[in-house]
Amino acid sequence: MAAFQWTSVWVMVAVTVTLATCLEATFTHSAYLDAAHEKYFLQDRYATSRAPPTVDASQDWTLEASGENGTHTFLQFSRNLVLCDSTDRSIKAGTTRVIWAYHEQDPPDDTALMYHGETRGARSLMLLDGTGYRDTDMPADVQKLDFRNDYAIPESRVTNYLYRGFKIPDFGGKKHVIAFEPVVEPGHESLVHHMFLYACLKDLDPDIYDGVQHLRHYKGFPADWNSCRITVIAWDVGGTGTHYPENVGMSLGGPGDPKFLLMETHYNNPQHKKGIKDSSGLRLLYTSNLREHDLGFMQLGMETIGWTQIIPPGSQAFISVGTCYPDCLEKAMEEASIDKINVIGVHFHAHLAARKMRIRHVRNAVELPWLGNDENFDFNFQQTVRLQEEREILKGDYLIAECTYNTTDRRKVTYGGMSTQDEMCLGHILHYPSLKLRRCKSNPHESAYLAALGATDVTFSKAKNVYGRTLRKLLHTVTWTEELSQKFQEVQRTGETSVICLNQDASLETFNQQKVAIREPPPVILQPYEEPDVCNANTPPFAEIKSGRKKGSRRKKTKKHHRKLNLSLWRRESRKTRW
Ligand SMILES: *[C@@H]1O[C@H](CO)[C@@H](O)[C@H](O)[C@H]1NC(C)=O
Ligand SMILES: *[C@@H]1O[C@H](CO)[C@@H](O)[C@H](O)[C@H]1NC(C)=O
């Protein structure tokens, strides 16, 4: 089957009755002129191109229930997660893109599809992973702490990184943050791309910077803020909030906790919308009833700044690799006098060219199942995912963040950077007990790229090359061949690196030193993990996914038409008479 990445579920429904009934609310009097009839069809189809999808020879979806009331039409259907035939995709952890479409008239027969026109759409969903997000079950004493912007989004620039400082109020003692939620101003959903909260490496005076905001790289941006590099909360477009497990909370207001947090908001305004004032932000929910463990948030992957994330143009699947070296993790566990940490969730972050994201976990050179694996990464849908089962990381283990990019539509090299046209490769792990370690990353060292370019006569000088000027200059003139791209790919796994291993209380000097120091290539995985091939196993592996209407269920795939009703309501006028 062609590389068609949508899980397509085509649902044809007669919505006549629903639409007609809705008119009652709008008009004083109404009556049906013809007897409405309803009939439900559910067909399993697949698509390989932009054309009406083909009926699958094997019909694998089952209609469990259907019905409608005055305002909603619903269908409930189910399918096995894995079907082992070439015309069905497996339903896996990570992002699944679901497309929907409907037509207001019945199809002429059981096999004909009527063209849906504008009544269609697409959504990325995590069908199997949860965010742990729910709006009930909060302890009675829960309190809110809001971090909100107050910003006029400029129409002239597409990318704006706004930073705003917040003093942490004096709570009179340690609290536990048990959940966070985005507070996106209604109507601004497409403009607010991500919001991160950072703690700072420097001890800043919170009173000076409380409520102060600046754009990155603009005049007046406090130099102190360059040290705010410790991510504590990450929310990306399309995501909901996250509720932490019941034995875990993020410490705030305690002795070693930050007194100041910097919020980074990435505003994305490609349509140059005018006159928009935004007050979006993040909300932390906290309690005084401390939980058993402190939550930690560790950033894996690659450093963004410094020009050493490099993706050649014209690549179908270039993999950037950032390794959390075993000695770094081990040292952090020793400092905390613990032998293991438990991972409860992951959060990926990348930009437009990213297609797949993965966190690999290696013990004694043998790879264990991935901590997170998203094969349909969607730039517009990045959320913190709670693992279905907690995972243990022991001393000596190491973690690798891998990001796969498609740059076939790009002529120029893509660098790590802040704009959505630049790339990032970040994987975060939410874990307990909290380690002081907050960044465990690596980038290929500039010298490794220079070697790949055969530029051995270029003398590498630490001082001059901190921002990769020599390399950039060379890459400016280089002709990208398949062979050179391949060499750059090899550099990711076998080249010398610079390793970032930073505790929450590290100094900016330490960071700057680590950024240029040369380390040996990442350890080799002798036995890579392979996903079990359930289709060739004898035991039936299938777990059923039910698309029920269960409250709060993330697996809901029931199509409800009420949100789209307005679009077609008025086309139905002729079926009704009203006065
Ligand atoms: C129809 O069902 C939906 C979903 O349960 C509910 O939200 C809606 O209020 C119902 N409408 C009526 C008119 O009962
Ligand atoms: C990469 O993107 C191009 C253009 O969008 C697409 O045709 C191609 O199939 C993609 N390659 C992979 C491996 O996804």
C-alpha cells in the first residue's frame, strides 16, 4: 500500500432527522413535509490517493450501536488494534490522524459515496495513550496559579518568542503541583504554538522581573534570562493539560525550588492577522496535601542553539540523535542516593519537518522497549503523554532521543533553531523521584561534521567556533549529494559529541563549557529493540479497542455531527416549511 498515513474511517450517515429537528429551536413553528427516514451504513474502506476510498475486501469494523436524539447522531464502532492485512493500519500508541467527512443525503446505494464537499476535517488523536487529563477527581483543597501573558501579537512577523517573568508567590511552605492546563484565549488556538515554563540557572531577583516581558533577541532582553533553560512545564498546540499520578507532585515553594519562572510563548502568525491582543498562559493546580514523590522533568534530545543540529536538504528520513550518556544519569542517581527512577510520561517537541519521534532505552547494550514512540508526529498536536505503564530506569542505563525528518521539499540545509522553519529534537521524560538532573542531551560536535566534509585543514578553535561559524560558512557552498547526506547521518551515531549534563542548580559557565567540550561518540547498541511481530505469532495478541461513549474516554471515535450542523442546516430548508 502506498504511504498513506491517515487511518481512514469512512462513515456515511443519514442526518436528515437531526438537521430537521434542530430547526425547532430557531423557529416558533415548524412541521415536517416528508417522512424522514434513517438508515446507517458502516463500511471499512481504505485510500491510496486523493480519490474515493475503496471498499476493503475484509470488513473489519463492527457497528456496535447507532442512534440519534434531537441534536446528535452517533455511531459506535470497534475494531481489533492489529489486523495483519495490507489494507488496514495497526492502531498504535502515538499519534493517529483521523479524517472525517459526511454528506447530508443518503447515498443512492450501499456502495456509492457522495462527495462530501466542505463537510470534512481531520484531527490528530492519541487513541491509546492518555494524558491523564480529567476535570473531575481533583482534591477539594486544590488551588490555581495562573501565568498569563498580556501581549499584542505583531502582524508583521510570523514567529515571535515572547518571554515573561513570574515571581513565585510565597506559599508559606512547599506545595505540590498535581496538574497543569493551558489557558488559551478563545479564537487564538491557531496563534499560540507552545508555552513552556523554565526555571533559571542563575539566581535572579524575582521582584525585578515579575510581570516583565520581552521578545527574544530584541533590545532590552535581560541577559540574566539566557540562563533560564530548565524546562518544568511544556505545553504544545493541540495538547490538553496533564494530571500527574496520585503519588506524584511537582514541588513548588519548597526550600530548593525556583522563586522565579520564565514563560516562553511561541506565537505563530503566518497569516499576519492584525490587532490581536493575547492573554493566553498556563495554569498550575496545586495542593498542600503533599504526595509521596516529587516529580522531575528532564529534557533529552539535542541542544537547539549552536548550529550543530544539521539536517541535509532533500532527505526522506533523516534521523537526528541526542544521547543521554550513562555516566550523566548515573551520577545524578548517586547524588540523589537512589538506584532507579520511574518514568510516568513523555513529551516530544519538534517543528515542521519532523515525522517521527522516539525515546530509546538501553541497558547493558541491549535495547528495551521504547519509552515513547510516535510514528505520525504532528507539529500541530504535541502533548504530554502519560505512559500506560510506568517504566524503570536503572543506574547505567542510557536514553536516546531520535527524531526523523523529511526535508524532500527543502533546498537548503535545516538547522536547529527557534523558528518553525528551523528544527528541534526534544524529548522530555516526567519521572519520580525527582533528580536534580534537568538536561541530559548531546549534539554531534562541530568537528565531527568538519571531518565528514573532509575539511581537515580547517583548524578547529574552541573560542571562534562556539556558534559553528566555520561550519556554516562551509555548508553555505556545499553541494548536497546522497553520499554527503549519508555521511552526516552517520555522524549522528558515530561522531564525537558535545554532551550537556546539567543539574537544576548548575551555572551558566558549566553549560557554556559543556557546549564546546568534545566527548567520545555515543555508546553502541549491540541489540536493538524490535517490535514483536504479532502477525506472525501464534497466540492471538489482539486487545479490543472499543469506541464507546464512555465518559472521559480518549478512545472515543463516535462521530457526532452537532459541531458541523450549522454548515449544512440551511441547505435543508426545502424539506421544511416554517412560519
Ligand atoms: C443528545 O445526546 C447528547 C450526547 O449524549 C447530549 O449532549 C444532548 O444534549 C442530547 N440532546 C437532546 C436534545 O437530548
Ligand atoms: C517526504 O515528503 C514528501 C513530500 O511531502 C513525500 O512525497 C514523501 O513520501 C515523504 N517521504 C517519507 C519517507 O515520508
